Amino acid sequence: MGARATFGAGLSRSADARAAAAEACAAARAGLGPGAPTLVVVFASPDLCDDGDALLEAVHGELAPEHLIGGMAEAVVAEGREVEGGSGLAVWAARLPGIEVIPFRLVARPLGEGLGVLGWPDAVADAPAGNIGPVVMLADPFTFPADGLLDELNQEPGAPVVVGGLVSGARRQGDHRLFAGRDVLEEGAVAVALRGAHLRTVVSQGCRPVGPEMTVTAAEGAAVHELAGRPALQKLQEVIEALEPRERDLALNGLLTGVVIDENRPEYERGDFLVRPIHGGDRESGALMVGQGVRVGQTMRFHVRDADSADEDLRLALRRARAELGDAEPGGAILFTCNGRGSNMFAEPDHDASAIAAELGPVPVAGLFCNGEIGPVGGRSFLHGFTATMVLFGVEPGDHPDV
């Protein structure tokens, strides 16, 4: 039997970078057992990033990880708590025997009339389909075109899925911080690709579907002209009129659309729809403008979002991921949740952290509130909003801890 993967997570509210690192790392180390961690992920509030070099030096001194990534966060998650105000440091650590970790950094540079992304490693680009994945990525929203990179990857057969988020806490370019090894970066993206890990990705877009599934019968780009052979705007009005009063109120306050990405399924569940906002309609043509390119033949369904829908959707996504682990046990998880969630969406504190604990048990989890969340729908990776995405590591029952 192989050595068992082990995980730990720790939280500190100290405003001193070195003291915060000592406290959070001690808690993370408690779950690891002997030996240095393979991978450490660090999320730090903006004040702690003011002395990012000292923070990383302290983390390395405490844990001596083989690989480290991380970044700034306006709020951090660990130990079942979501720290939305004041100082906060979340440290997640994992010993991953038998798993290859490929770290890399990405930058965007002018290329022709647009931007090109530099740094994607050959070891990932040349790997056979399904051999590597996922890629766990943190990116700066001001200097890195995450959505453009994802669009390119989605056009490459066999490209690994990407899970992660855009760091948060700064208001202008140059103020965000990313961590890679011992280095503090002000631009681009940091990532690790994983080979040989037993894990599942979780994507909860915080919505529930309403009305029937409909086939797109006429569309151009992001303009949906017809649904089920009728003008799309007319079909939208018919769906709203047929809803129950509660759903109708939600729809009138903000209706969204969901498009199936992978249609090779006998029936569709919530997680099969890529949810995007509706940007408006043209009464003259009857078209709807949606936040995603749509093609004829795709299946579309309208969605609504509120706190109850977001809670239900997250719990269903967690249960689905837990079931997909099979006989493996949940081992550890890295969470990327939207900065529009937390106390901005839910009445109770620590909502997402509490839901994870309720559905998966006392799993070591660390995370951050993001400016945008990255995760797969239908096998392709997208940049989301108001979403919670997560990497969930499984531990095989036949594994045993190192002694």
C-alpha cells in the first residue's frame, strides 16, 4: 500500500506577519504528520501582504514546503470561518506522496493587436489528454486575461481543466500580491498542475433553474434570436408568466440564463448549465442578449439566484462531489468563493465554510474571497461570478499514513 496523503489548514487573525504565519502554520502542520508538505497554499489579507517577503519567509521557516502558491484576499477562509474584516491568514498544506506537482508562473504581454500569455509549461501542454489535471490557478484581475486564456484552453482538445480565482483586496493595478515559492509578485498568475491526484472539482453557480428546457433555434454570437422556434424575448415573457409567485419575483429582480456545454448526456442537471446574466432584449427583433456566445442547437434554461438557491446549489454540488469520490474519503480542499457571497449574500456568518463542514465533515479547507472564480462546466473551464469553486482531494481507503 502507498503512503497516505495528509492535509492540514490553519487560520490566524494576527496583524503581525510573522506571528500570523507561526500560528496558522502550526495549525496546518498538526494534520500533516512527519515530513515537509508537498504543497502549501497561502491566502493573506492586504495588510499582511504589505510585508509579503517576511510573511513568506516565515511560512517557509515553519513548514519548508516543496511548492507554494498563494495571494492576497479581501477575506480568507479556514477552520470553518470566513474572516471578512481585519487581518487574516489562511494556510493550507498537503503531503501528496506519489503526486507530481508542476508549478509555473504566467504573464501577459502585448502580442499583435492583443495580449499573449507566456509561461505555460511544456510538461502541461504536451501531456496526453487526461494525464494532468486540474491546474490550480490564482491570477491578478488587473494584469492577467484569465478569461482569454480559458477561451484558448477550451479550444485545445485534452487541455486540463482549471480551478481557481482572481485575487482580491486591491483597487488598482500593482497593489495585488501573488505568491510563488519564496517570491512576491505584482502581476500575472501563479499556478500548479497536478498529476496523479485523486480529486474532484466543485462548481456551485448559486442558482436554481426555472421553467422548461428549450432549444436555441436561432442565434448569432451572444444574441439569442429564437428559443423553441419562437422569438426569444416572447418565450422569456411566457416563462416568467408561468412561474410560481416566489420564482416570478426572483426572475423580475434578476433573471439569468443557463446554456448546456456538454450535451452528450441523457438528461441535464444543474451543474451542466453555464449560467450567465441576461444583458437585455430587443423588442423589435425579439432577441435576447446574454453573457456568453450561443450556437443553434444548444439547450437553454432560465435560472434565478438568491440566498436560498445559493445554499441549496452548493450543498447539492458538494454531495455530488462526495459521491463521485466513491470509496475514497474527503481529505482536504481549496475553496475559491465570490466576494459577492459571504455576508453580502447570506444572513448567517461563515456560510460556505459551514456548508462544506456539514456536507463533507471536518475536512481541512482554506480559501479566499475572489474577484472572479474559475471552474469547469461540461469539461471546459470558465470565469464565473457569484460562484463557489473548489478542489476536493480524496484519500483512498487502502492508503496508510507514514509512520
